[in-house]
Amino acid sequence: MDITVPDYAGGSLVNLIAELEYRLTGSARSTRLHPELAEHIPRADTYVLCLFDGLGAGQLNHPAAGPLRRTLRATIDCPFPATTTVSLATLATGLPPSQHGLLGYQAWIPELGVVANTLQWTTLWGDPLDYQLETVLPAPNLAERLGAAGVETITAQPGNFLETNLTKVLFRGNRFEGIYNLQEWIDATVQLAAPSNRLIVSYLPHVDVAAHVSGQGSNEYAEALGAIAASWEAVVRRLPDNAIAIATADHGHLDFPPHRQFKIAKEDHDGRTFYGDGRAMFVKGEGASLAEKLPATWVPIDDMKHWWGPGPHHPQFAERIPDGVLVADDDALLLHRFSNSRLIGNHGALTDAERLIPLLVGGD
């Protein structure tokens, strides 16, 4: 198995966040970008960081991605696993997963003895969790550190996210600006960037939704990608002189039609807890024998702890990690009994298509 671990030493999402934090405050909690990557980003008084959910670097080859492709400066790595909540927790804290402690889309919560869906912060069968969501991530987070230095952090994203559990986890200390269509997103992003000493985090989910539901060969995906590309182009064109726009993603995508989805047998659930993701499935319990039945490779925990990043580890890291990970073959998706088999697009492993995300830069 050929695994490329994210370059947490200067070539990943956490280093991009650290680069912006350092430029705005003079210090950062994590290592900054490698110099050859940092030089692609001009100095500015205000930075706009657009995060396009699900837009892997390889997806810029699509015909609808022209305006995005023209501003591509480099590729960087998302954290492991390549999934939204892990990457957004890195954005929110400026820390790798090993340090912020949110280790997967489905995460083991040791004090509750259950696996949480970290998009909804419920059990895998939908029951609410008795958990203080504002304390999930370490403090101070990025927005709180920037605020202490006199820099305002504002997030512009769909307004229906405002009161969600995930927003409570991620955006402590942020000013929240809700938007309800792409034109509002463009206008809000540009207007919010006008004052100095700001970090604008501007998020859109369209590509991810279309890729999950319809796959990258669909008309729905092409329309979503084209709409995002046109919106990015409009933001770059209208950006005030004091600001620089940067765009990246949280992960890429791969399509897995039904015949490439493999269910774990009912009897194999006995004595095991499954969490993580269908592309990199975490197992509490014995997992090596499962790799003999499934299109996957078993990697014991001691061989892959570093995939989440360097130390010092989160205080609960040792309690939250599995005994190992079933890494699915490149063309396979693993499903446990609570997995969603209706989605075509998936992600979570460390293939180039899932791990590599774009570094787009717009403005002077």
C-alpha cells in the first residue's frame, strides 16, 4: 500500500492557516507554509479565505472549472482523514487533528461510550448527545487568538448553519454572516473584506453536495462547479485593494457506484466498534482478519498515528484513537451497518484525489 502522509511541516491546510495567522498577528501555533508556497500569497491588510467544500485539486480539470484553474498556484494537503469536520476543525484552531482532537467524521467519544456523527453531533442513529459542544475544540481557537491581537474574524456561509451543532463546535469567537444565495455570498464576501485587520472565512458547500449525491459525471455536479467558479471569479474581480482572496478546500472526492461498495458482514460487528469513514474505517477491536474478507489493508495504530499529525497530542488522543484502520483499496468503499450507501461521491483516505486540495490566489 502506497500512502502519502499529509505534509504537516509546511505543505498542508494547517500550514496555510498558520501562515495567515502569522501575517495578521506576528505569531502562529503551527508551522507556516514552505517558503515556495507562501510566496504565492501577496501581503495584505485583510485576507479572504474561501473554502469550497469537496473541491479537490484534481477536480479543476473539469471543463466547468476554468476560472478556478486559472488562479491555481499550487496544491497542498488536507489533514487525515480527508473529511469536512476534521479539516474545518483545523481551520478553526490552526492545529492538526493530532492536536485539536477531532479525529474523524464519525468520532469515538470516550466519556459517553458512543460514536458521534460530527456533522450533526448525534449518535449514528440520530439521537442527540449530552455534550458541551463549545468545548469540543481547544481554547483559544484561531478566532479568539486573532481577536486578542485586534483582528476580527468573520465567517460568511449559509444562514441555515447559524444555530447548528457544528457551528457551535467550530465558530466560537467568530462573527457569523448568513447568506442565502450565491449573489449574497459574493456581495457579503467583498463588502466584509473592505476594512483592514480582518480574516474573512467564506464557505460554500455546493460542489460537495453535488459530488456526494450525483457524482462527478453528472449535470448537477457540472452546474455546481460552474456556479462556484463564476462566484470565485466575481469575488476576485470585485475585491478591494487592501485584500487578497485565497481559496482552497477541505478534501477531494472519488465516485463509488454500488458495485464498488462493500458491506461489513453482520457477524463481523460483534466485539468491534466501527467509526471514521468508509474510505479509512477505524476499528476498535481486531481488524486484521477483516482485511482478508474485504478490499482493504489493515494498518495497526502504531503504524499510522502520525497520519493525524505531530505532537503534542490532544489530551484525549489516546482514548479516541482506534486499534487500527482498514484503508480501503483505491476503488472500494467500506460500509458498516450505520453507513450511508446512497452516496456516490466519497472521501476520507489519502489518495491524491482525496488528499490534494488547491491553493488558489486572486487579487494583486
